[in-house]
Amino acid sequence: MLNDPATQLVALWWGVVYVLWTLHVLGGGDVRVFMALVTFFPDPGMVVALWGGLALASIAWLVALYRRDALGLLVQAGQGMSGGRYPSREDLKEQGRPTTPGLVLGALAYLWFIT
């Protein structure tokens, strides 16, 4: 069973998003949606589509909320995380934004391309 490439893909990405959840980079609902979609569609294309949708939703939130300061805040957050500073649970609750719509759009794009 563990020799199956689909099982390995699902296990790998479940682990990745679980770690991102424990670091408070992603919220629990977003992680559950990601895990479910990767389980139902164990294809690298789905993973790419989900990350693309997640990135687009995150960038849209940044631009909508912070306009001109969005790029600076993104760079600042990246520097903080590369230095080992991740958002706290309180930060995620107060300032986090749902990215489930981005995941869903990524999944829809994937499904559209494979049909």
C-alpha cells in the first residue's frame, strides 16, 4: 500500500499542510479542505492548483486590505518566517483570513482542465 504513488502523494501533502497548521500558517478549515481534495484527487496537478488558488486568494486579501503596503507586508512576513517567527494562534484568529475560496477555485480550475 505504501508503494502506491497516489498514497505517497497524499501522505506527503497531508504532512506538509499539517506542519503548516501546527505553525499557524494555515487555518484548520483550510487544511481539512486541502486534505480532502488531495485525497479525492491524488494528482500533482491538483496540488499545484490548490497552492495556486491559495496564493491568489492570499494575495487578493493582502491587496484588498493593505493596498500599497501589501508587498512590504508580504516581504516582512516572509522574513519573519524564514527567521523562525510564525504567527501565533491569536494572530491567526485576529488577522487571519479564510482562504478556502482560493482552494475551491484552484480545485475547480484543476477539474476544468482535466475534463
